[in-house]
Amino acid sequence: MANSESSTGLPLDAASLMSILLEGILYGFSVLMFIGTMWIFTYKRSMRDVNRPTIVVATLLFLLSTAHMVVNIIHVDNGLVKYRDTFLGGPVAFFADLLQEIFVVKNAILVLETLLGDGVVIYRCYIVWQSVRVIILPCIMWCGVAVFGVCMVYSMSQPQTSGSTNLFLNGTSQWITAFISFTIATNLLSSGLLAYRIWMIERNVSTIHASNKAPILHVLVDAAVLYSAAACSSLISFMYSSSGMYVMADLVIPVIPIAFYMVFIRIATNQNNQVHAPTERLGRSSRYPMQSLHTIRLYTQNSGISLADSPKA
């Protein structure tokens, strides 16, 4: 049975209760932002003009975060109510036990959502740079996240040779450390490349005429910082064998969609402002739907260099 004293901080039953409460609050914000994302991409738009890839990604993020919220509620209910008096060691031992199927499902959802989020950032990076070479390293690191994530989930589902099912004591710990570390590195690298390219474009554009793309750069940086801060907090908590790891791991789930909805809404709002601006330089931009996932690229026209959402091919 799990050694519940191997973690520091809150007892695991209290940590699990706190995680469900905080996740519920952030999940509520993510639902509101999801509704806003869907509205801004579909309101007064024909089916032909709706950006389907963006809608699909936003919907998948919403479904994954919702599934995790439901699974987490079931997990907490099992530990605090259903098996409170029948599980050997009580609720604390229950939440420390990695072999609980519901705990494995929770982490599988975390891996899927992380891969989806990092994949979107890498895709944006490719669109902005228009170069496969730039995303070679991020893609390799993304594959590393996938491998370590699968190994982590598989290791959790298997009995440990040491006989311990505790998160901080068994062989799963090395996979968890590698998964979180690669996730942070992949996100920071891809977001850094994306932000640097947009900053270079913005600097070049500003020497010719005024541009309103700076807010997009700011929201991209904010989203990357938010995502990375949550992941770093999880890693630090895990390295110090703190029960806060259980809280932060659950909070990462709604943070990922919130970070991406921020970007989706800001870029869509910026594009709508451009379309309706009386001084619009690109008169034909309103006749084209936005690029998949609303990424940004630099292109030249007879009127000069302009930073805008590229038309769909």
C-alpha cells in the first residue's frame, strides 16, 4: 500500500479536495472563454467563412478539460465518500495509490491535452516562419513529450517492482520529470520562436507605417508565460515531493485551454477591427476567411509591407 507520508504539505485528501475546487473555478473561466471563442468565430459568418480548424481545436480543448473535470469529480467522490471507510489506509492512502484506474485516466487526458496545445503552438510557428527547418527541433521535442507521456501513463497503470504505488517513490517519477521538463522546454522554445518572428515583423512594419499587431505579441507572450508557469509549478512541487503537485497537475488542465482561447479571441478581434477600419489598407482582406488557427504571416504587396492574417489558399 502507498506510503502516504512520503509527500510533504497538505494531506492528500485535503490536496485533492482543494484541486477539485480550484480546477472548478478555472474550468468555469475556460467555459466562458470557449463560448466567447465560438461566438466570435461564428457570429454573422456563413459556413464557408467559419474557420473550421480553429473551431475543432477549441472544441477538443473544451471536451478534454470537461472530461478531466468529470473524471476528477468521480475520483474525489470515490476517495472521500464511496471508499472512505473500506479502502485500507483511508482517503489519504486512496489518493496516493497510482493503480486507481480513474487516476490513470486523468493523466492520460493531461497528456492528450498537452500534446494538442504544444502542437498548435508549433503549427503557428511554422506558419509565421514559413520554414520547416525552424520547427525541426520543436517537433523532435514534441515527439519526446509524446513518448514520455505514454511511458508515464503506462508506468502508472502497472504494479511497481518496489511494491510502492506512491507517486514520489516508484519508477514512474522519472517519466513524470521528463514529461513535464520536455513540455516546458517545447512550449518555451516554440513560443519564443513565434514571438521573436512576430516582433521582427512588427519592427519592420513600424518603419513603414503604423501597425496594430503589438497586442497580439503581448497576448502570445502572456499565454506562454501562463502555460509555462503552471507547468513549472508542477515540476517544482514534484521535485520537492510536495502534495501541491496533485493540485497543480489538475490546474494545468483548464490553464491550457484558457491560454489558447486568449490567443484565439485576441487575434480574431484584431482581424475584425482591421476589416471594419475605414483606413483599411488591404481592401481585399475582407473577402477571404482567415488562415487556419488564425496565425500571422508577413507578405508584400504593391502598397508596401503589411502585417495581416494571410488569406486562405
